[in-house]
Amino acid sequence: MPALDESNPYAVFAAWMKEAEQSEPNDPNAVALATATPDGRPSVRMVLLKGIVDEPGPDGGFVFYTNMDSRKGNELKANSRAALCFHWKSLRRQVRVEGSVTIVSDAEADAYFNSRSRDSRIGAWASDQSRPLSGRMELERRVAQYAARFALGPVPRPPHWTGGRVIAESVEFWRDRPFRLHDRVVYEWDGVSWRTRRLFP
């Protein structure tokens, strides 16, 4: 593994993401987000990374957006810890992140929501994410209902739709090597600075 910036895993991640954007055929920012209930029942799903805040400790993190009334949203309300796993098959690389999750500011959420297509903004209103759906027609009816409600005017951000920031406490960089002798380097935040160590593959 090439030399890494031992003081800043966000800088390393940004460099790896830039390479992934050149090689991955679809959604290089796709990431598995794992959450859990208070009693430890885990669940995982793919989301899209929508930002990196390159600051150490509680000021930095990996940002995604979601319906906070969804399963993952409710799990995060009850247990604010989460894990992320990026896998770039074309590069034979993986990045794992663990930490706590905070909600982004209303200004941040509004700015990102307003950057989305109008259809996506209407979809955020129409979808009762993770809840039972009687059939496709019900969803299409709700889309039509909200499209009519907002007509040609602005589509505001729903109160339940916002962003989460995973504040990294550990970030592990993994790279494939021959004979399963992979490179693994983990960054751990000690409250003051990042410490790095290598792990057996």
C-alpha cells in the first residue's frame, strides 16, 4: 500500500474516491450502511455518500440523506451508532468506517434537497419508506397527489427527510494483495488525534 497520510484518513479517503470515480462503472459513492436496534438486531442497506466533512473528531464525517421515518432512520433515533463499508471491486479496495451519527443542520439538508431533481423531491414526499405498500398503484397515486399539490411551485423539504453524518471513530483501508496477504491500515480517533496501526489480513 502506498504511503498514507497518517494524520488524516479523510484525505486518504478522498484520494481513493477520486480513483473510484474513474474506474467504477456505477455509483462509486454507493456504500453499505449498517444500523442496529437498541437490543443489537442489525440491518444493512446501500445508500449514497453525499459529502465528506474533512475535519477531525465531531466536526468531520461521512454524509448521507434519508427519510428518518424509515427503518434505518428509526434505528438511528434509538441507537445513534452506525458502520459504513465501501467496496470498489474495480480497484480491489474496501474502506470501513465506524462511529456515531448526528443529524446535519437544516441549512445543509435544505441545500442538498433543493439540488435534487423535482421528481426526486416529490418522491421524497410520496414514499412512506420502509412501510407496507399495497401495490405499485398506491405509490403512483401518491406521486400524482404530491405533484398536483406542489403544481409548478417549489417543493419544500419534508420534515422527516434529512441527512446523517457518520462521525468517524475508526476508518480502515483495505487493499487486495496476492495470496490473500492483503494490506489493512486502520485509523483510530483518540479524542485528540488520529492513530494508525496495521492489521493482519
